[in-house]
Amino acid sequence: MSMFVPDSTAKPSYTAEEIQVWLISHISDVLGVNPDEIDIREPLDSYGLDSTQGMLLASQAGKLLGFQLSPLLLWHYPTIELLSQRLADEFQASESETFEI
């Protein structure tokens, strides 16, 4: 069972590092903390990210990447480092599926 639903619109390419930067920026804005205080290896819930904020984060990340994300990803991949790598891998997989004939 996939946690991703591809979106048919064209989308730019994103690396894990670019996704990390976006996640850090977004999470720091949502939680009102300095981006420099966010450690990509710390669990997101250690910063006080609640389920509502997690759902919003998944929705906005999905819009950025061009596919729907399950908020459960935040619990399966609880750090920015793990989540960004998983999203980049899934993004690459969705790109290769798009171009297969």
C-alpha cells in the first residue's frame, strides 16, 4: 500500500537536501523557532509538532512535491533527515514512472 498519490501536474525536481531546507524553514515558521535550532536528526515531536501541524505539513509538502502525502509519514520517518530522504526517493520514483513508456 503506497502512501503517495501521484499528481498529474508537471513539477520541478527536488533533492533530499532541498527538501530538508524547505522542511526546516516551514517547521520553524509553524513552531515559531529559529531554523538554526532545528536538528535534522531530532524527532519532529521533540519540537512540539502536534498532529494538526503534522497534517498541515504533509499537505503543504505534497503541494510542493506534486503528490499527496499521508500524515503517517511523519511517524514512519520521524526526523527531517529520514523524511526528506524518503520524500526525495519517492519523488524520483514518481518522476521515472512519469517518463516510462
